[in-house]
Amino acid sequence: MTLEELFDIVEERANASPDESWTACLLSKGPEKCAEKFGEEAVEAIIEAAKGHKTGLIKESADVIFHLFVLLRSQDITLSEVMDELTSRQFQSGLAEKAARSEKK
């Protein structure tokens, strides 16, 4: 499965009945709840990584990606917008990008 295919699945499920779809149910609770769920999944991934549990980290990473896409959908952000941002950073050092953000503060 590609990220685009997964994003399409989230989009499809967003249009389903909240009684029939976890994604639609979560989205019906608003962006704050979507953000909270994403955060929970991220923490679970961190715990698995800290414990050195490769299989657990793989499973939690899948949850993180899925719930990130739900969070993006809740904010009407497309995968293309995120990918465009990543593309804009492609030829810039992460250290240089971080330094530029620090200068703006």
C-alpha cells in the first residue's frame, strides 16, 4: 500500500456513517479529538521504541501514520500539501532549516 492509497482510504471512510466507520466517528468528534488520538498513538510508538520492541514499533507506527492522516483530514489538509512541504525542504539541510526557524523567533 502507498501513502496515497492510505490517504484515499481515510478520505473514503470520512464520508461513511459514524456508526459504521471508526474514521468517520473520530472525525465527527472534531479536530481536537483527532489530535488527541494521534498524540496517544505517537506516545505508544515512543514507548515501543524505548523498549526496543521492533514488532510493537512497527504496529504503532502504522497507527501513527493512519491517525496522522485522520488528523490532516480533520483540518482539510491534503497529502499533496504535506508532500509539497517535504519537497520544498529536499535540498536544504535539516540543520540549516532549524537554524532559519530559530532566527525567525
